[in-house]
Amino acid sequence: MSPKSRWILLGLSTPLVIVAAVGGLLGAPAPPQKGFEHLRVFEDVVSLVTGAYVEDVDPEKIMDGAMRGLAESLDASSAFLPPAEVALVENKTPLGDGDPGLVITRQFWIRVLGVKDGSPAARAGLRSGDFVRAIDGTPTRDMSAFTATRLLRGAIGSSVKLVIIRNNAAEPRDVVLTREKLDPAIVTSELDATNGVGYLRIRTFAAARAGGVAEAVRQHAEKLQQQGAKGLILDIRNVADGSYDEAITAAEVFVASGTIATRAGRDNADKEVFSAPAGNKALTIPVVVLQSFGTSGPAEVFAAALSGNKRAELIGERTAGLAAEQHLVKLPENFGLWMTYRRYFTNAGATILEKGLAPEVAVDEPSVEFGEAAPATDDMRAKAVERLKVAKAA
């Protein structure tokens, strides 16, 4: 059998393998009639392209594009992985220590979700919502978020060149970032003595120290209270990385009882409900949460826990809607599907995936052009102070 024939056969058989694999993993077979109707259309398209297109085509390229399209139609995090990337997952190959400070997702191109505090990306003026059109000369139009994340990281001191689009696609900007070992601080805080409001910035939900995020949050919150804080602003804007378990335990710092988080697979398979532990010594100080489009993943679960338990108002923008987890499904020829297999829900039972969390008090982040300084006034933070005063008065 020629290489071309093998790839055509693989292209026709892979959807069947995926249907079987996904059905087996999730415990529910795909509806056969609907599935096979689509497979017949797929077969017709492959036959037409390989036999009637105006030029000879590369079957490998066609099949790769078809599988990528199938995976990317699921959600922004799922991806079709070539053998080299499957090996990275299986070998648990770590990301490079050098970090430009970007957390990304996929939306037509690669899109910036979060910019880490004090990072090279932050100093260069990159912002949540920017599109990354190319990474080191490689276009991102057909690139998964999985691939892009690994391309962004590298050795400390090495550089990565990005083509960035903001607002106007006709005016891309070249930005060169030098990868660094970023500040490991989980939380920073300060007290505004003029109004008695403490400001607590949670920079990540990735545990970088003993005790994790929850201990760091509690220590800073208690210190602010000792300094005289009568209310706290919890800032999780543009926070898009970390662990869901860390986010859940961090929420317990403020939620004395009740459901913290719920996660489940397809049709509520393997449903898990996380509740505040009995006798939980949660802080009772009034709090509000600042969120933005870049608030995603674990940060969304944290925000949903506080909002769902009437513990905090959410102020800012609708979040990204990426509160879900992925794992690897092996395919023939060492290919793989990086697939979302379970998602998180609010206390009201609404899925966060692809919907995000709407704020109770909407405040948009300002639109800033390249080269412009950010506004001196933080409107979201000002609104949070105002809402805390209202809560105190009530």
C-alpha cells in the first residue's frame, strides 16, 4: 500500500476510532445513525479533494487538518496532537524554566488570556485579549493552545519573537520577549488606610510553596485585618493558571459551609461535589472579587465558590469560560487527542465551560493602544471600594 493510500485509510478510520474511544471513555456510545451519516460526508470530501481538486494534494496534510478541525470544534483547550507532542505528555516533559509571562487560549489564532504580574510580557505592554499571530515566525492560525504554550516557554535568558494584533489586524506589532524565571510570590497585598479596605492580589493558583495558595491567602488576609482592614478586595483579574484543587482550598478560606465546587464528566459521570469541611474556620470579613476576561480555569472556580455561597460580589467582566480539565486519549500511529473530559459547575448547576461567570457589577477594563500608558485610575478597584462601603452600611 502506498503512503498516500495509508493516509487516506487513516483519515477514514480515525473518526471511527475517536467515536469508539470517546464512547468507551465516557460510558455512552455515540448515536450510530448520526455518526455514520457524518462519516459518509467525510469520506465524500476526502474522495473529492484527493481525486478532483485542481492540484495534487498531500494526504498527510489533509488528514492533519481534518483531525485538528475536529478537535478544535470541541472547545478552546482540546487539540489533535502529533506523535512528538504525545511523547511530551506521556513522558511528563516539563515546560522550560524561562517564561515570558503569557497564559493563552485559542480563538481563531492564539489569544492572550492572562499576563503574569511583573513578567516580560507585562513590561512590554501586552494585555489580556491580544492575539498572537505568530511565534518565532510560525503562524498560529493552525496552532493549538497546547502547542503554543510549549513554544512560548524555553531556557532562561532566551528570547521569543511574537507578532501581536490588538484592535486592528492591519497593524500587527513585532514584540521580542526575553524569557525569565518569574517571581514565585503567590499573593501580594496592601492596606488603603484612607478607607480601611485591604487589597489582596492572588497572582496564581499554582502552589509554589508549602501550604499552597490557601495558606498564602489566609496569611495575607489576616495580616490586613490586623492592620485595620474592614473589607477585602480579592483581585483575580487575568489569572489563568494553576490547580483546581488549590482554587478549591483557597475558597475555603472565605466560605464557612456549603458547596465549594462541583465537577463531572459527560452526562454527570463521575460527579464530585466539594464542600467546606466541618468546623471550617473561614474568615468572615466582607469581600468582593475583581474578575476580567482573562480570569479563567481555577480562578473561575474560586470566584464561583464565593459568589455561589453569597460570600462575595463579582465585579468586572465576564470570565473566559475555561473551567474544565483535559487528558490524553491515544490514537493509532502514536497520534493523540488532548480532550476535555470533565468540567466545573456553579452552585446553581450552570456549566462554566464556554459560558464563563457574569459579574454582578459590570465594569469593563479600559482599551489601551500599543504605546499608551494604562489609565491612572483603576475603575474596577474604585467600584469595589464603593461596593464594600455599601455592604458595610447595610
